[in-house]
Amino acid sequence: MTTSNPTSDFINALPFARALGMQLDQIGAGHAQISMPWDARFIGDPATGVIHGGAVSALMDTCGGAAVMSYPGALTTATIDLRIDYMRAATPGQRITARAECYHVTRRVAFVRATAYDEDSENPVATASGAFTFDRKEGSS
């Protein structure tokens, strides 16, 4: 018998996440790490080969949602607000990784911080902060 994993189901249920080649690398209670490969289909600047900011945004939003879904008792989530600050272009040809954590959680809203980087993990590509609504299992606090 196969047991369903709500967090994996969340990632696999998003067609754009599959199309972007997103991979769940780490997951824990209120934090997640998701990465995606550089792909020529998602280039935003043909002259430089830099990946489009929208792909980075989708990665960070998805990672934030996965962090919320991994919070104990979480059942569903949706993004209320997401602010992204782009700091530099991701290096063409390099995998992009996002890490997100729930830093404050109320009864119905999780506040999340995320960072995206390429192989230079000391020099972020972008940072994000967001608010995600979520439903909990009854009895979860």
C-alpha cells in the first residue's frame, strides 16, 4: 500500500512546477528547499542566456508554499502576497535553488522568507518575503 505525502503531492500537482523541472530537495517542519535546472526554454535575455525572472519567481513562490505545507497540521495553502527583490542575474547554465522558511505563523496565515541562489550560495540571486493563507487539521495549533 502506498502512502500519500501531502507535500510531495503539492509539488507534483503543479503542472508549471513539473514543466520548469522543479525538484524537492529538502523538506521539514515549516521549511523547504526546491531547485530547478537551467533550461534554454526559460531564457529571458537571449543575448546573455540569463533565465527569466518569472521562472525564479515561480520557484520561490512554490518553495514558499511547500514550506507552509510542511508546517505541522497544514492541509492547503495559497499565496496572499509575495515580494521578490532581484539582486543579480542567475549565472547561465547553473541550477537555481530556493530555500524557504515559515518565520511566523498565525491561525490562518504563515509568513515566509525565501532566498534563491545558483552555485554561488554566498551571493543570492533574489530574496522574497510572503504571506500564505492555509488551512489546518482540526486540533492543530
